[in-house]
Amino acid sequence: MVRFLYLLLLWPLLAWPVQQGVPVTLVNVHQGEIRESVRVPAQIEARNAPLLHGKVSAEVVEIRVDEGDTVRKGQLLARLDDEGFRLDRKAVLADIARLEATLANQQLTLKRDQRLFAKGLVPDTRLDASRTAVKQTRAALAHARALLEKADYQLSHTRILSPIDGVVQQRLVSVGDYLNPMSPASKALFRIVDTRHLRARLYFPDTLANRLKPGLPVILDDGRRRLKTRLDKVLPMLEDANRALVALADFDNTADWPPGLHLNADVELTVHRNALLVPEAVLVQRPAGIVAYRLREDDRVEAVPVVTGIRRDGQVEILSGLGDGDRVVLDGAAYLSDGARVSVKAPENTQ
């Protein structure tokens, strides 16, 4: 009798879950767009950072810029002593004038000898000698003009000009230094860095080698600013030091980042449009695998094994198991089993 009364008192508590069902909320499987991306470390570097050397042997007589100065393409950075090159140019010009005068005289002599030879007044050997003299002087004149071009070339390189717009990263010479480009110990003059046109060097794990290609969208992020660009090149070999696969992304430096900065890069590997999506909380790990609980018409649920794809921002792509519009349990899914009765306690969410 005591056992019967005890069961009678407990019966409402035991029967309530069966009658009322487990309180849950539902969500609809819906179609949408989901993107798969990977975050990797990146380092910013200048696309152009030339190290300037002197091309002629001369003493540095003037320096116009210092480290940190902004320079423009074609701007004068330094001057070398040009006196010797100017004298060489004058000497070549004088030699050209002499050869031009000689050639003019030899051409007159050749014309006169040709007339006399036509009349039989001079032998053919004299005519041949006149022709040879003209040819030799013309050759000497061509050589002298080439020397003038060389003198002009050397003279032009006594003025050290910036080859790009940029900033002076290093000044490596002083006034009074003697430059000798033929020496193995030849000094460099300046390093100029282009801070506007930069390149991000991205480091990927080798497992992504077959998924990387030029054109993939990239977002560079230093924690405060974000900048969009795309992959330009994927290098073919892994780096020896860290076994990383390197890709390059060029961009214009609108974020005012300095070369050498380390930051993160989010690379979009693929986009799936019209994918079937559910919130991550819908999925439950069971011994048999991942399942979602789909609502049946009798207010009970069935455990549906699912195959998942991309996961991002709390959403999961469903590759198989569920269909568009299926109603699945969101809150309370972890407490269910196949065939359990449920009670919907909140309005259905369509997303």
C-alpha cells in the first residue's frame, strides 16, 4: 500500500515530459552564401627598394638628402666631382672638330683626283689613296663621336638622381668619400624605399598548396585597419626555414603601413552560393556521428545524420542529410534522442 501511494504521488512528475515534451526552439534550414577563408601571418615589404651605387670613379663633393627624407623620381641626391669628365669631353670635342676639318679637305682632294683620273692625268693608285684617306678619317670621326657619347654618359652619372619616388632609408656615403665602381669593396650611396607601392608576403601551411591561386581575395589586418587586395603570385617552392608556402599580394599603401610590418591576412579560399545553412548549435555529436534533430508532424524529432562543409561565423554548411526548409531543433538539441517528444517554446526562426 505504501509503494502504491508513493508511485501515485510521483506519477505527475514522471508523466509530464511524455505529455508536454522537452521545451525547444526551432530553426529552418535555409539557403545562403558561405565563404571559406584562412588566416595566415604576413609581412609587408616594399616592392621597390633600390640600393644606389656610383657608376663612375669620382669623389663625392655634395650630398643633398639624408635618411628619412622624402624624394621624388629624378631628384638630385648627391654630386660627384665632374671636372675630369668635363675636360675629357672638351678634348673629344676638339678631336671631332679636327677630324671634321680633315675630312672636308680629304673629300675635296678626292673630288679633284677623280677629275684628273678621268682625264688620265693621275694614276689609279693616287685615286685609291685619296679614297682610303677619306674612309680612315670617317672611321676616326665615328670613333671620336662614340667617345663623346661615353664622356656625356660619364658626366651624367656624376649627378646621383633618385630612380623612384620614395624615402631615403640609408645614406651610406659622406662628402669626401671616393667611389670606385670597379673595386670589390665599392661603396653604395643610398637605399631608397618606395613606401606607396607595397607587397604582402603571406605564409601558408603546405596543406593548402593545391588550393592557392592568383586572384584569391585577401584582407590585410593589423588590428586597427583593414585593407583589401588579391593574391598576385604563389611561389613554387617551400621555404627551407619554416616549410611554409609563400604567396605575394601587391597593394597601394592607403593604410600608411611601414615596410617590415607584421600583420594577419584573411584569404578567401572559396565561396559556396545557395548552400544549405544552419546555426552550429543545431549539430550534436553522438557516438554514431554528427546529427541534427528534425521535427516530425507528430511533435517528435528524428535524429538525422548530416555531413557538414564550411563553418564560418556560427553558420555551418550542410552537404547531406537535411533539405531546404526542414525544421530542426536549435536550443535543447543536446538533450534529445531519436523519437523524443518536444514542445516548441519560442517562435520559429526562419534563418
